[in-house]
Amino acid sequence: MNKAIAIDPSLDEAYLRRGMVFLDQELYKDALDYLNQCIDISRKKKYLIEAFKQRAILWILRGRYREAIRDVRSGIQLYALRLSLALLE
């Protein structure tokens, strides 16, 4: 994933996957950095939704429940928008 990011720094999926790996390894600061980067650059709703979900998990593991609730809400709003747009097609 480091190669993918080096080749194309706008590759949102690579940031998401890297953040998930760090989260799994309990390297929370690194995970947060990559998940934040994915959220900042992503234009694809499916990656945004997953990044918000993963970041909410991180916040729960760190005992920061307000932030987790905020991210869950953001993910739900994006999912609802994605679903609405799909129904219009």
C-alpha cells in the first residue's frame, strides 16, 4: 500500500486499507492519520462510509464515544445519500 500511495497520493482506498491495518495492529495514531487522510481526499462514498466506520471503531477502542457517535452519524448520512441516489437511477 505504501507503493500505491507513493505512485498516486490521491488513492483513497490505499489510505483506507492502511488505516485498517494499523487499527488491527492497535497502532491507533497511525490508523487515525490514514483514516483521516482517506476522509479528506475521498470522493467515493463507499470509501468514505467505510473510513467513518473504521474511525468510529477506533474512537470506541480509545473510549472517545462522542467522536464515535459523530462518525457513525456521518457514515449513516452518506449511506442514506448513496441509497437515495441509487434509487433515482
